[in-house]
Amino acid sequence: MTETRYIKAINEALHEEMTRDENVVIIGEDVGAPGGAFGGTRGLLQAFGDKRVKDTPISESAIVGLALGAAMKGLRPVVEVMFADFLPVCMDQIVNQIAKTRFMFGGQFAAPLVIRAPGGAGLNAGPQHSQSLEAWFAHIPGLKVVMPATPADAKGLLKSAIRDNDPVLVLEHKALYASSGDVPAGEYLVPIGKADVRRTGKHVTIVTLSRMVLDSLEAAETLAAQGIDVEVIDLRSISPLDRQAIFSSVEKTSRLVIAHEAVKSFGIGAEISAMVSEEMIDVLDAPILRVGAPFSPVPFSQEREYLPNAADIVRAVEKVMNY
């Protein structure tokens, strides 16, 4: 294991995959000499040249459309969209073209491409640069969506996404870029669609993802001091979703709290809540509770106060325990 920063783990994954496969190319705004908006592509232009690291004009729709054409011709593009908030600009390309390529061509063409996009709040970037939009894309058949919470998963999931023959959206949290964690030495992959049990417990299950994994683990430590033993499930991938990991944990604990940074309304938490209610209503000893952001644009000046946090998760767990 080597302690590595989240953004450095992403950079390592890109460097390793470009070295391994000459069909891997990088496309996006400022991905060349500047090294990306947050440093994810730093050094790749110098290592692989401008034929494989392509700076583009400011046109997300053109960038993603170019990537689809390249993928259909045999390349494996990795697109960087500077902020996840800009994904709606290329929504038609993603939803109506990329996600449906295999289906529309009867399997004759695939779309082996990756779109990386930093999202999430906490850096006071405001309502147009801090959103969590994963529920939109998890709703689209044909598109895989992953959200790594740790440097190890950021690297392993990105490498798996690049090797996947279907399109993968990798949503990276901006506030995690500077975080550090142990990353395995040598070649490794993290499977898409496989959740990870970050903490085992017997009283309550917390299902979470991305930055909220850290808040959930913090909440679990606080609750442990009260004698409440919490199990924390890091989804890692929301499409495909590891249903069995969720079911197995709830079977053990009989209580479920779902925590995500996106607004609580109409989010991935609602889908998981409905799924568990449909399949496991007889197992539950308390109502399922969701923790999420209020139904409001992300404010500039009070981002951290707006965000759900460990204290909110503690209160939700206490409520289901006292039901």
C-alpha cells in the first residue's frame, strides 16, 4: 500500500491505462498543458503527445460527440467534463446517443468510453458548480455510473471503466481530491457494480456513497459510543447497483438509513428505499430514513451549512433505533 491523494490516484490510473493500451485517448478542455481543471491529466501530454491528449474548444456537446465517434471506430476515449454541472449541456449526446449505441445498432457497435466529471459541494463554488446530479444518469439504461469515495476506489474504478465496453460516467467529488488514503501497489481493478462494506455492524445499516461515506463512518463512531453498532455500505457504483449487498446487510440489521449529498427529493435514496420496501418489508423493524440536502440550489456563502453531515446521520440513526 502507498498513501496517495485522490487526484493523484486518478492521474496514475490514466497514465497506467494509456501505457497499457494505445487506444486510450484523453479528450477535454485544458486536459493538455494545464493538466485538467484539478490536475487529473497532469503530465499526460508530455508522456503521450498531442495525438492522444486532445485539448478541445469549450463545447461539451462537441467533446462528448467526438468521443462517441472515436469509440465507435475503436478508440477508448476518456472525456473530462470540467464540472458535472456542465453535463446537461451534452445531455442529448449522453442520453440519446452514447447510452443507446449498443441497443440502436443491435450490438454491432459498442461505446467503450468514459466521462469523468467532478461534482459535489463544499468548496463554495455555488449553485452552478456544486451540484450532485447522479440520479439523472442512474435513470438511463445503457449507462453505467460510479462514484468512488477513496483514492483506491478512484483508481481501481477508473481503470475498470476504461476497460469496459460500455459507457461509464465517473463522478468524482471535488472535496475529495485533496484527501489521501492507501492505494494498492501494482495492477488492480475495482469491479463496477460491487459495493464495499466499510464498517460491519448489527443494529443499523447505512447505505451511502462518495463524500458521505466519510460522514457515515464518522457518525458510526459517534453512535458506537452510545452502544449502537452501525454497518456502513459504500455503494461505489449506483448503476449497476449492488442490490444483494444492501439486502444482506438489512437482513442482518432490520433498519436502514440512506445518506447522500444530493437533494433528498427524487434521489438515489428514494430508489433504494422503494427497492428495500418492496423486497423486505417483513424484515424491517423501523421506517427507512433518508438523509440528503434540502430542495434548494446550492448557496454560495453557506455551502457547508447546506450540506448533510455526520450529525444529520446520527440523528436519523437514533430515530430509527428509537422507533
